[in-house]
Amino acid sequence: MTALDIVRIPVLSDNYVWLVHESDSGATMVVDPAVADPVLAAAAERGWTITDIWNTHWHPDHTGGNAAIKEAAKAWGGCTITGPAAEYERIPTLDVRVKGGDQVRLGSHIAEVWDVPAHTAGHIAYHFAADRAIFVGDTMFAMGCGRLFEGTAEQMFDNMQRLGMLDDATRVYCAHEYTLSNARFAVTVDPGNDALAARLAAVEAARGAGEATVPTSIGEERATNPFLRATSAAELGRIRALKDAA
Ligand code: ZN
Ligand code: FE
């Protein structure tokens, strides 16, 4: 099994679309295309044709490119759009509805679908266990978590606990570059954390140089993410409320 090729495509003001290529089968998948054109261009540049789109949740900055990519894909045999069963009414382009425990394939690579409700009620994540990679949409960010638009602190706490059980090397592919603002906030709620202070300095330097700071890893998040480090849903909820007001 060859490694997946994973390409980060920055779009809109702070979204990341992930382009994932499996060279044995030639399958190419896009996670959460906010828009179509830069994604189609990134694939074409590499000689790849998009065969699949996987959505994590219904928000337009994660699904806005679905229809145009699907239309373009007619030129090479079409593409299949997979996304959360619980949100199919809000993602009219969906072909395949999945939920927690289902498996989805990209060539010989298998991802398990996780239910991670909270940011939206039907939010899902895609975990490639053998590849040590998880696509989390707007559930976890570097040193942050998604806003609780359609769910509770209890649900987000459960999501963080489950993510925190993955091994340290697991790469976390999130959908936004929120790292600097998250780090600056995180040091205010966890001021004694040396790893966090060091990470803030590193992130300030990286962003100052115009560099992306994701994917992150479970190990880094376990050391520095106040939402993952929260020891109760109440604590997570309190930190989330402070961040919302920051
Ligand atoms: Zn969202
Ligand atoms: Fe988003």
C-alpha cells in the first residue's frame, strides 16, 4: 500500500481544502471543497482527475464547490459525493450518505466514518487508521475546536476525548487556518503550559513568514489544545464561551 498524497489548498480567507490522491488506483478525493476552481486547478496541475468528494458537514464553506466539481468531472467519468446522512437535506449534491461506523474507500485505503456532532448536528470525520490521518472538518483545529452551533459542550467533549485516544503521530487535517488566534487565546486559559508558550512563538514565526500551520498532530494537540486538555464537559464549555467572547 503506497502512502496517500495529501495536498493542502488554501481558499477563501482561511479555509483549507484537502486533495488526496491514491496512486495505485489513481483515485483522487477532495475533502470539503469550499469552491471548485482552485481545487480543479490543483488536481489538473498534477495530472489527477477528481473521482470523489467527501464532505464533513453542510456549511457552504465546506460544500460550495460540490456541484461545479461534479459537473467538471463529467469529462472523465464523474465523481461521487459522500457526506453525512444526517445532513443530506442540506447537501443536495450528496450521492452517498454515511454515518458513524461506516467505511469509505479511496483505492485500497479505508477510512472509518466518525460521528462528531457539535459544530453541526450531523458533522462527521474520516479516519484513515492505517495512514494515521484524520479529516476533522470544523471539529478540531490547531489549539482549538469548532463553535457549538448545533450541539453541546458534552458532545464536543466526547469528540475531543475520542480524538485524544488516537496515537500521537496521527495527523489532523482541519479545515481552517485559525492557529494563531487559537494559540493567542489558549495561552490566556493555560498560562503555565511551556509547550503551549513555545508553540505560540513558533506559530507567530510561521504565520509571519506566510506559512501554513496545519495539519497538526494528536501529540501536539494533546500537549497544547485547551479543549482537548479540558477534563470535563463543563470546563470545555467554559473555555468555549470565553473564546466566543474573545
Ligand atoms: Zn463549519
Ligand atoms: Fe468551516
